[in-house]
Amino acid sequence: RFKALYIILLALFHDLQIVTIAYDKQVASPFPETPTVVGLLMQSYAMGILMFAQTMGLMMYGYLFMSETFYESWYTSMHGPSGVEMDTYLETAIFLQISNSSAILILSARTVNFFFTTTPAWQLLFSTALGQIIVNVWIIFFAGRLIDKMHVSDVALVWLYDLIWLLILDIVKMCAEKLWDKIKPWEIEHNPALAAKAQAKRVSRRINNSLRISQNMGDAKKVVSRKSGRKSVNLTAEVAGSGNGN
């Protein structure tokens, strides 16, 4: 089992972080965005399932690369009586992993590409860093009865583990977005305002083309009439000359 108090602490730290998302800057899309429940659920389920697998992976296989202390805690938790809380060291490592991964997830969720391709607002970056500095310093130096002190090497390995998974989350996020772009109904992106604007442009172009054609035809008629006038004048002059000669 996992202490319910850890969930409360995670919520408190990340609520303060989410508030600063209002200061973040984004590049506007060339076309209006049309969010849908299905599209949002697809992204949310994909990210949520992967983050669950991320935590379970550390819990089940973290002993393969973590310290001996972690292994002993893992062994005690896995082979101890069922229905009791995990050993404190393993529980602290899981708390740190969830705290780190959920904090840096916002860096991925704020962009459609990899999290490092755009720079977040300093307020968002500051709140993210501040919350995790407090959690990590608490775990390394000031742990008490609630959590256990962790080795610095284990803390660093948890961070490396979370960053690798953040890249995986980015890839899955982009794949889910591409998949949704292919399967979503055409009507979702059909914007009546844009359609009316495009239709108005087409009508305007047709009118301009018609006016241009009419103007060209008028110019051609003028040229033809001028040439016809010249020919008739020349013909009259020739006829008059012939009459004078006779």
C-alpha cells in the first residue's frame, strides 16, 4: 500500500505549479484549433497508462539498477505480509518518482513536439524547479518518520529514469496526435467562418477575372474598330482617287 498523505503532498505541490501555466507563451497555430473530448481523452489515456507503467516499472524492476538499500527494501516489501504498507525506503523512492515525473510532465504537455524544442515562461520553469528542489532536498537531508532518507545516487537514478520516460511520453504524445489527425471526422476541422471567407475570396477572384476579361474584350473591340475605320478611310480615298482619274 501507498500512504494517502503522499497523494495530498503531490496535489499541493503541483497545484502551485499549474497556476503558473497562465504565464506561458505559445506559438499560435496557422488554423483555429478545435479541441474535442475524444481527442483529449486519447492523449490523456495514452499519457496516463504510460505513467502508470513508468511507476510500476520502477517498483518491480528498480532493484536491477538501484542501490543495495533499495533492493533490500524492495525484497522486504515484496516478500512481506500482504495488505501492509511498503517498506519506507521503497515508498520514498516511488513518491520521488511520481513527484518528479508529474512535475516535468507539464513541460511535455505544453508543446506538440519534444519538451526541449521550446522554452517555457520563467514563471512556469521557476515553480517547477522550486517544488522539486524542496521535495528532493527534503528526501536527501531532512527525512523523518514520514519518509526515509535516500542515497544521492538513488535520487540521481530516479531523475535519469524519469527523463528517459519523458522522452518516451513525448514520442507517444506525437504519435497519438498524428493518429487523431488521420481518424478524426472532417466536420471537426470544418470552420464555417473560414469556409465563408474562402468562398468570398473565390467569388471576388471570379468577379475580378470577369471584369478583366470584359475590359480586355472592350480593348480588343476598340482596336478592331480603329483598324476597320482606317481600312474604310483608305478604301474611300482609293475610290475617290479612282473617280478623279477617270
